[in-house]
Amino acid sequence: MLLRRLGSAFVERFDRHKGGSDARRVWKLAATGQSLVFFPEGTFDSTPQVGKFLGGAFATAQRASMPVVAVAVHGTRKVLPAGTLMVRRKPIRFEVLGVMAPDGAASGAAK
């Protein structure tokens, strides 16, 4: 898998024991100051809408006293349509929506 080769860390969602050890490993990365990127929906779904957010990313950020930068990624459905593994060459746009400081204070959106 490409993401594993790039050094991405995954958290097992279907085995509680493995998921717990994965979450501790990710938290340790955060505690060392390592920047992390989470996809809080947890998976790529065939439904073209924002899914339910899972809490692990936010719990990790809070526990490690790290800020959360909310980013929307636009155009990914055109790059990788549901039902295919064929990646298409299309534009993707990133929109920074805002920053939540570890103390809970939010700053305005940055674009």
C-alpha cells in the first residue's frame, strides 16, 4: 500500500486491542511534537458527502496539547471516483478553515 510505504500510521478500527496499541503509538508521535494529519471520517466511503467524524484525532490533539487545523479537501471524488482504483488527473483544492488552539480558543479561517 502506497501510504504505508510513505510512512503513514494507521489505527486499526475493527480490533479493539490492536486499535488501542495503534492509538498509543500515534499519541507518542504527537507527544514528541511530530505533526500529524488525520482524516477524521476514518475511511474513504462511496457516499459523496462528509461522513461522521470519529473522535480519535481530536482526543490525540487534546491529550498532546496540539492545535487542530481544519482543512477541507475539494475535488477528490473526481480524482478517485467511487467503485474504481483508477486515479484520474484532476485538480484538488485545499481550504484551510481555521485553527483550534490547545486551550480551546479558535482563530479565524486562513486562506
